[in-house]
Amino acid sequence: MAFSGVWSLAMLALDHLGLEPTRDKIFVIVVGDQSVLTQAMATGRIDASYLGYTFSAILKEKGFPALLDIGRAPIPYQGLALVARRSYLKQNARTVDAILRGVLESVAFIQNPANRDVALKSLVKNLRLSNTREAESGYEVLQWLYSLDIKPHLTGIQNMQRLLAVTNPKVAAVNAEDVVDENPAQRVEKTSFYQDLVAHGKR
């Protein structure tokens, strides 16, 4: 099993499959980013790894089986999140709203079929893929994986807290509700800007 920035997703997958690294002698090692992990899998350097849809598609074509589709599995999870001090949120509401609008516009842009070619080129460049064909599976996944619902996922945060507490007991003492603030997202969702994005997406 490879270890990198995708550790949390790998641990969630193992947990969902009823596996425990220490008990089941699953050795976690540092390898690199997903492009390096894909190569390590293909050459037999590692036996398993979490990979995003784009890279897993490359290995599937080579005959590698997928053990779990995390995106579709019923696993409560908080993915990438925007974090700021509460004092900043209170004092800079306009800036916070503008940032959230930018995130929403980017999701809407990706989900618009007219922007498919641009999105594919971005995936190829940023994931360092060799061609747009390799990016197509990842792009298709983004259509259902990304959503205009950007409120924090409390249950997902608590699920991650449970796993992180295994290696850092101090994490268990944190009250998850204290680190979640839904007000900025709720504020943006009440605007005509947000309602127009949702309405356009349903056409």
C-alpha cells in the first residue's frame, strides 16, 4: 500500500473493507504522487494504492482490478475544504463570499458540456497525462462527483476524525461541530447568483 497525500482516502477504503493495516500486515510506504503510484503499480513495486479515476482507468486497461469505488461507496467523507479563522470569516464576509462564488463557478464550468475540451486539456496538463484520452474517464467522473452543494460535511469530518485519532489521540478531543461553519455557504446559497447556477445546470 502506498502512502502520500491520499492517505486519508486509502485508510477510509481499508476501513470500509474491514481491513486494519497493523492487524492485517499492510505495510504503508512513501512512494509519490498519483502518477508515480500508477507507475509503481504497473511495475509491481507496490501491490495496492488509492488512485483517482483518471489514473485507475489507465491501470484497468492493463488488467488491474479495482477493489472499491470510493466515490460511489457509502462512506461519509469530507473532501477538500476551505479553512479560515472565525475572526477572518466575520471581518471579511465579502471576500469569503467571492471565494465561494469562484468555487461554484468552477464546478459549473466543469459540468458545462461546452467546456469539455478546456477541462480535458487542464486535466492533461495538471495531472501530467500523455494525452486527452487518458483524461476522459476522469472528466466523466467529475460530472457526478462534483456538486454545487458546497456546505461542510459534518459526518464526513467526524469519520475522518475517528481514523486520525488512531495515530494521534489528541484529535479525538476536538469537537467537530466547533470547526464547522455553514454560514458562508448558506449565505451564498440564498443569492440569485447561486440559484441561477443551479437552474442553468438543470437545463
